[in-house]
Amino acid sequence: MTAKIKDLSSFAQNQEPDGEGLSIGIVVADWNPEVTGALLEGALTTLMDKGVDRDDIFVEHVPGSFELPQAASLMIKSTEPDAIICLGCIIQGETRHFEFIAQAVAKSSMELGINSNVPVIFGVLTTDTHEQAKERSGGKHGNKGDEAAVAAIRMARLRQDLLPFFDDFLMDDDDGIFFDDEDDWFPEDDE
Ligand code: RBF
């Protein structure tokens, strides 16, 4: 009998995300609130469906998407979640700031995740029209808040699986998981 070989992605897809015991932060932008409110609703419902306790979900609101990475950073420091979700809605037709805001938020969110080692999930809609945003926040294209919740659980589990192997590198007595400086990546041999 030939063993069925599964690659990592098929393995992950076949597994039901299990959120039990996780703590998740959500930062949500209040610009286009009917859209971001629906994203938040979707994220909360899915997190709880997958076993995350409501008491372990921390929600903070910010004025607009531009503020999401800053708030996510503050939340990582204060509540030390297993993952954090950024929810926002940037509509091209409404602003010539579109490219600046969208690119800044995407880049900063990714950098925050890499530098803090807490997964940061990008749940920011960037659409041409308000209609397209509605379709992706509980309309015919689903709810991207749901997808962000599943991504957060999967990345939190990945982090939990891999972090123990790197404890010596990642843990710092004063600052928890944060690096003080680049040398922490390559500690000198004591001898
Ligand atoms: N924030 C959003 O989340 N989505 C937007 O579509 C959006 N459009 C904006 C358009 C303009 C002209 C300005 C000045 C701000 C906009 N913002 C938007 C708000 C922005 O993310 C931020 O909250 C403010 O610029 C304050 O830093």
C-alpha cells in the first residue's frame, strides 16, 4: 500500500482551527464603520465558534486604518495576545490617500508581526467602491472578518508550535518576547 503524502498546506487545510485557550487582540478602525463593524462581528463570531473564550478577546477601536499598526503594537505590549487582527476599510474612490494609507498599514502590520513575533493579521479591505466593501463584509463575497479570525488562530498555533525551539533567542527577561538589539539573534558564546 502506498502511503498518502500530504504537503504542509493540505495538512493545514484538513485541520479544523482550534482556538481553545488562545487570547486574541482585535484593533478595528472606525472609518467606514458599517463595514468595519460587520468585519468585527464576523471575526468575533468565528473566533468564538472555533473555541476562543469571549473573555480572551480584546477589542480596541481607532479613528482610521492609518492608526491600526500603532494600536496593534500597544496592544501587543499591554495584553500579550497570541495573535492580533487589524480590521479596516480603505475605499479608493473616497481618498487620494488610498495608496499611502493602504501601503503604510500593510507594511507596518507585517513589520510589527515579524519584529514582535506575535502574528499580525491584515483584515483591511482595500476596494474601489463602497459596494465592493459591503460585498466582502457579510455580502456575496463572504466576510473577510471570518477569514481573519481563522488566519489568527492558525498563526497563533504555528507560533506556539515553533516558539519553544527558539526560547533562548526570543525570551528576554525585561521585555518578554521583544528583541533589545540585533545581537540577541546571535548570542555570543560564553566561553
Ligand atoms: N481611514 C480609513 O480607514 N479608510 C479610508 O478610506 C480613509 N480615508 C481617508 C481620507 C482622507 C482624505 C483622510 C485625511 C483620512 C482618511 N482615513 C481613512 C483616516 C486615516 O486612516 C487616519 O485615521 C487619519 O488620517 C488620521 O491619522
